Amino acid sequence: MAGQRTVQLTNPRALRALAHPVRLELISLLRRGGPLTATQAGERIDESPSSCSFHLRQLAKYGLVEEAGGGHGRERPWRATAISTEWAARGSDDEADAATAMLSRVVIERYFESALEWLDRRDTEEPQWVDAAAISDALVYMTAGELSDLDQGIRDLLEPYLKRLEAREPPKKGARPVSVIALAFPLPEEPQGTS
């Protein structure tokens, strides 16, 4: 990777550009196993090399991937520029807000599909991985500040694993890629009873 930890997206065009399933898959693939050529990426995600090449160029336009050096045309390798992407919960204007909402929706839908795929294949997985996987939820009452603190605490717990990825350390024996998804959001307020 190019050395930065996080790409911060604020440009509505960049947000919309990333809100494409193939582009999200390419970013994920390059973060896990890059650098890759468009041909190699296409073989792994079942897309044509020309489609992958187009999407990689679009991602490069917004600083999410870059050429890794060497090769020509579709055979030049690409790498992710960071190990994560972040964007604000709300945009600075209506256009940015709509783009932010669209990207967030696409990402959450992708997480949902990935979780369902896990459920479909868990009978074929080794028992220790099935037992280690976590699906849980909790209903708690907290303030907006406490919710922000909770988010930071989760990020702090993930930090040692992110550092390994950032340093491109080889995975420990028996390690596999694991998707850690944290969704925490306020529910609608309960209507107050009338007296």
C-alpha cells in the first residue's frame, strides 16, 4: 500500500464513484491481496479484464488505487492507496449528503449480502471458525457522545490487526481474512404517553 492509513472521501463524485459493487470489490481485493493486474483481479471477482481496467482507472481518479509500477495496459499492477476508506455521516451540502447516503446504503447492502453468504456456507466451514464467528446485537440506551465513544472503543480494539495489515506483515499461521462490521445507530424515539 502507498503508506497512508485512511482515504477520507468528501467529494460527491468520489463518493458516487466508490458506490459501485465492482469497485468496492476491487478495493477490498487489492487491500487483501494486491498489487494485482486488471486481468488477475478479473479472474478473482469474475469480471472481464476490460471492466476491471475501467473501474480501476475510475478508482485511481479519486486516489483510492494507484499503479504499482511495471507492466503495460491491462497487465500493469494496481494497489490500494490505504487500508480503509472513511466518509462523513452527512455531506456538507445536499449533493454531498445524497452521495454520502448512497455510498453508505451500497456498503451496508454489501455487508448484508456477505453475512448471508457466510450463513449459507458455514456448514462447510471448520467447526472452530463457525464457533468463533459472532452474530450479536444489543439494545442499550446511550447519549450521542457515548455512541461516539463506543465507536472509538471498537476502533481501538481493531488497531493491532489494522497495524499488521498496514505493515503488510504475513498473516499468522491459520489466520484468515475476517470481516468485522460494526453498525450502531439510534432507533426512533418511542412516543411519549399522554397523561
